[in-house]
Amino acid sequence: MTPQFKPKALIFDLMGTCTNWHPTIQTALSTTPSLTHLAPEVHAQIASSWREGFFQEIHRRFRAGLGTESIDVTHRRVLDGVLDGVDSVAGGGEGIVGEEERERLVHAWHFQDAWPDSIDAIMRLKEEYMVVVLANGTTRLQLDLIQSSRIPFHTLFSSQLLGLTKPDPAIYRKALDLMQVEPEEAVMVAAHAYDLRAAKGVGMRTVYIYRRTEDLDEDMEAVRRDVDVFLDGEGPLGQLAEMLCGE
């Protein structure tokens, strides 16, 4: 993607790319009565394992052709598996964390703050481009995240709404069709390499946003080679706004 390229639409992943899930989940874990005796680094490990397990489950379901599922259901199933592995440090076995506590933890994913560069960047970009979300999850999840983070997207496309799940090429094509935009006129912006590989496969331009919480097992040099633009350092979304909107 060259500085002269002017897309019609910017399509964003939401969680991890524009919102920072980690503080919310770390706090939810550390304030769960059954887990308060654990060290902060254990809470952080549980959070990371939960996030990693979510993506593994998304990819497993996609490969198996199982279709869409409520993200709350997926998060709960993965959480149960993660907590089963906590017994060695928590001093017990299955059932340490009660049903109400588990439901509270799952619901915590609905409320996240924006990364510091997200709001200003999206506000600038939406003045010149269609700026939308395309993300796995329910529409209610997206609405809760937008309300809590205050990121002002033009509209939201959820996997629930479109009946498809990323990285299925059909979900990108359906979003483009709804916007009446050709693939070469759109840019996919995400902090997840799998998402951008799929978008590139349907002809979209790709921008990788490096976030310290995401893609922990990806080879970043390989990601740099795969995408059109790789942005890291201070305020990568702000860098994108400067690139496409000028100083």
C-alpha cells in the first residue's frame, strides 16, 4: 500500500486491535473470590491462556465446518478448560471457581477500554473513509465494547450478523458486498495475522497493527513480509491515520 493509495473502506478487527482486553480480564480474575489468593503473574497467565485458547477454538471450529457460535459460549468452554488446569496452583480441582464466578468472568469480555491511539485515529479516518468493524462475536458483544471503549465506528459487522466466521473468505466478501466496495478498494486492519492472510486472499489490502497482547506465537518478520503495511511502535493506529489523512 503506497501513500498515494486511497481506499474507499477501512475494515477493522475490534478486540485486541482497537480495544485492550488484558486489563479488564486481569482485573476480573484478580477480583474473583476463588482466585484472589493467586499471584498477579498467575492471573496474567490465566488471561493469556484463555485468549490463546479462544483463537485455537475458533480455528478448530472453522476447520471442522461447525459454523458460528456465540462468543460467550466459546469463552465459557475455553475458560472451563483453563480453570481445570489451575488446580495445581489453586489447591483444588474442578469446581474451585463457582458457576456465578465463571459467568461473571465471561461477561467481563464485554467491557474494555480503547488502546490509547484508537479513538482519535478512528475519528480522523471516518471523516474521509467508511470505517467499520468486521469481527468474530455477537452483535451484543460489539455494542457493549463500543459503548465501553467509546470508539466511534460507522457500523459493526459481527460474525453472528453475517452468519459466517473469520477466516472464512466468504465473510470478507459479504461485508464488502454490503458496503458495495470491491476488494481492491478496501483495507483490512487487524492485530491478527490469520485475519489479514484471509483478507489478502480475497484481494483486500492489509495493515498489521502490532499489539503486545496479540499473536504471541507469530513470527513477526514473516508477518512483515506478508502484509502491505506493518505498524508498530508508539500509536500504530495514529500512524495509520497520518498515512491516510495527512498531518
